[in-house]
Amino acid sequence: GAEALLPPGVYTLDDLKHYGRHKGWCPYFLARHMLAYANVIVYNYQYMLDPKVSGLVSRELERECIVVFDEAHNIDNVCIEALSVNLRRHTLDSAARSVAKLRNKVDEAKAKDAKRLTDEYNRLVQ
């Protein structure tokens, strides 16, 4: 909650663990909570670039903040990896079979509904 504020200072992961144990707070959620109050945050740039992680970890950052990437020569590979997906042929074949089964079920439902609608129409106009 709002009472989970750290005194001003510089904190390492070990500091957060120790402080969290002392206060009975989870160090992970304490660190996430404190993002809104921090002037400087140092963490792995994958937490900002990888959409699977950044939505959880980086969304608390201010819109108007300065981000400095250390080891930036790796950023292009990290972006490519974060936005890529690896699929095996077996997975694609299985997905195609599932789509075909789903298409058949939808066609069956449409035909059944069309027949019911036609039967009801014929019953009403007679």
C-alpha cells in the first residue's frame, strides 16, 4: 500500500530483500511500487523492450523519463528475439487440422440453424 515507502537512498536487490523481510513486505512488489517514486532506476533493458515483460514491470514508469541503455550494442538482437516466435512444422500442421475441424463444426451449425429457420418459416406461413 501507500505506507510501503522506502527512505530516500540507493537500494540494491539485496537491500530490498533485507528491508522487505524487516517490514514483512515482498521485495518484488516493493520494488515495483517504488518505481513511481524513484528518480533513477537501473535494470536490465529487456524489462523495457520485451513486451511480455515490460507490460508488467515498466508500465509504472513516467511517460516523460530518460532511459539510458547500457550494453546497447545488443539491443537489436533483443528486440528481434522479443518479437519473434519459433514454430515447428508439427505445430503448424496441428493448428491447420484444428482450424479445419472448427470450420466443419461452424458449417454444421450454420446448416442446422438454416434448416431450423427454414422449418420455422414454413410452419408460420402455412
